[in-house]
Amino acid sequence: MTTTKTRQRLRAALVGWKNGNKRALRNTRQPSLLDRRTLLKGSGVGLALPWLEAMGSPQAAAGQAGAGDGSVAPKRMLAICNNLGVLPDQFFPDENGRDYRLSPYLRQLESFRDKFTVFSGVSHPGVDGSHSSDVSFLTAAPHPGSGGFRNSISLDQFIANQLGHLTRYPSLTLGVNAKQGRRSLSWTDGGVLIPCQDSAAAVYRQLFLQGSTAEVDRQIRRLELGQSIMDMLSEQARSLGRQLGAADRNRMDQYTTAVRDVERRMQESQQWKRTPKPQTDVELPVDPLEKSGYIEKTRLMYQMAKLAFETDSTRSVSLLLDSNNSPTISVNGADITDGYHNLSHHGRSEKKLKQLQAIDNAHMKLLAELIGDLKQIEEPHGELLENTMVLYGSNFGDANKHTTDNMPILLAGGGFRHGQHLAFDREQNYPLPNLYVSMLQQMGIETDSFASATGTMRGMTS
């Protein structure tokens, strides 16, 4: 049967279904070859099918055009990645264990020494790709710079899938100077990028400004319309599945599962629309107008994450500090004369190193302020810091050399027993995803695996 005839039969079947004549679809014979561009259609919305064996080979197809009842403390995670990293010799301590001497950068965190653990000799197995490696910071998907790369679910979205129904927002995906549509730490289970929100003011409005009754009603109507569309698409997908072989039915099952997940999220969002948003004494932040306000933007995003956790608006936040996409930035008390990326390629230039140290120390000061702010907030089950894991690190071990091993990683709070330097082999690195498994378990998520993890992080106790 030709592809043209196949399209004609499937189109006729779908039209017949839409008009109420479902027999047209049931009586359509299984085509020998489906067009990859076949669409499920409903209410004017088109959604492409996943690739199925009935379409021929993929190559041929490509050639065609915590608990919500208050009984236990809610657990949260903030994951921060600076995609130009830090100067390694200023960050990593020389000794391991609990009696290590604080490195120059870690002295900025001295007041909270017993609240964090620093790691060395860890990395994501198989993750290379130079600047492309930041997209794998929370996924550990290997070879992000390769032509056939497909990302996997990120740690924050794994958490959102498990705990997101407990809060108004399953997760927040934040960025500072993030290149829109190109850079993000957050990826769906289908490997699709979730764009960063790069305005602290917009995040504030999302968290705290309710909108008028009429605006809420309009939002609910839009959700209801989307719900009806997804219902139709799900039914059409099930009907089409009766024509397919076993392998294709399995793929269609995955497809309809994704549709049902969208439906579920719509339903949850609709339930929250009528629920009043929390209130805060913090005023609406003012976003810096220029990318050069990078440090102030970072401070504001830390504040938004803290407010989101304090009001239990979400339990999962990612924040990409897109230093690679930042120009000459402003740092109080420092004379910064070159762009961030150019400084990262310092070549041991004393002038560039001095400027980088000023920027890195500004980052460490902001991190210390965040840890201190979280520690000061008391909850029914203890300090907010004890219930919040703050992961800080970079995809680069050394941005000057574009190396992705020996990643600088620090974990604060979250109920772990901290105050140590866990030093692993800097030549044969220990898998960082093991820490992610420990973090997931600390949040009450029952899993023994994530990405390329081989177990939980050795040396971490809660």
C-alpha cells in the first residue's frame, strides 16, 4: 500500500471518528506503512505521533520531510550550577575527613562549616562535551556534545514527578542570564528542555500575586479547554493503537501515558487556581536591566527560592547561573575588565586570576547568605535549612581546560551529617549520581538508582 493511500485511509478514519462514526476507525485495516507526519487531531490542535515500527525505520522516517499533612517535615532541594565553575586550587581543601582546613573559598562559609559537605574526585561517567556539559549537570546523560545526544530526566524533575502534587508548583526552573531555549538544568522524562525563568520579579508575581476573580476564571477556562483537548487526543491514540503491532502498541502506551501525565498536571493546576496564594512581607524585587548585574540577579534568585520553600509553594528548584552567557559583570570592590568567559580562560594570567577570584568569592558570599537565611527560618519541624538540600557546583572541573572531571560540588543542609570533605580519587572519579540517589532517598523517595549511579553516596549519613 502506498504512503499516499495510507494517509488517505487514516485521515478518513480520524474524520469518521470525529463525526461520531467510530466504526470507520475500527474497520480500517492495519496499514503496512504509516507516515511519520500523521497527526492526531482534535479541536484544531495537532500532536505528532511517536515513531512506530509501522512507519518503517527511524532513518527512513527522518528522511521524510515529603508529605502534605504536616506529620513530617517537607523536604526540599535547590540545585545550583555555575557553568564556568570555580578556580579548583582555591575551592578544594588539601585534607579530607572532618578535620580538613578550609580552602580560601570555603572560608566564606566558615560560620556554617558543620552545615555542609564538600566533595572532590566526583564526576558524571561519560559526560564530556565541553560547554555542552551543563545540560547534563542534573541528568548525568553521557556525551552531551555528540550529534545524536538525547537528554534524560533531571534530578529536579524526578523529584517533581514524585512530590509535585503536594505543592502549587511541582518545580521552579530558574536561570541567571540563561540563553533561552538553549540552556537549562531542567529536563523532562522525555528529554525535553524546560526553559528557565530569568526574572525574579516574574517569579515573585507567580508565587504571590493572585490576580482578579475574572483573571482566575479565564485561567480555569483555558485549563478546562486544554483538558478536553487532551481527553480527545488520548482517546484517538487508544483507537489508533488497535491497528498496531506489539512493539508499536508499547510505544503508543508510552505516548498515552505522557498524555495522561499532562492531563493530571492540568487537573492539579486547576485545583490550585481557586486556592489563595500565600502572603509575604518581602517587596516585589527589581530586576537589573543589564546582564552585567549578574551578581545581583543571582542574589534575587536565591531569595525567590528561599521564599518558595518558606511558603511551601514548591519543593524542587533548579538554578542555572549561565556565566558563559554573561559579559563583563559588576562585583562590589573589584575592578572587572573582561567578560566572564574570557576570564575563565585565564592561562595563569595574574590579572585574570585576580578578577576570577573576586567573582568566585562573591559567589561564595552569596551562598553563605543563602545558607544563613535558610538557617534563621524556623518551621514546626526545625530550621528550614535542615529540611532543604542546597546543591552547589559546576559541570566544569576546570573551565580553563574545559575538563568535566573532578567537579567542584558542595551540599548544604537537608538533614545530612555534614562538616566533612569527602575526597575521592581525582584520577578515577567516583560517580556523582550516587549523591543524587542519596538526596532522593533523603526526600523520602524510594529509589536505589538514578542515571549512572551505582548506589548511594559513600560517606553520607543523615
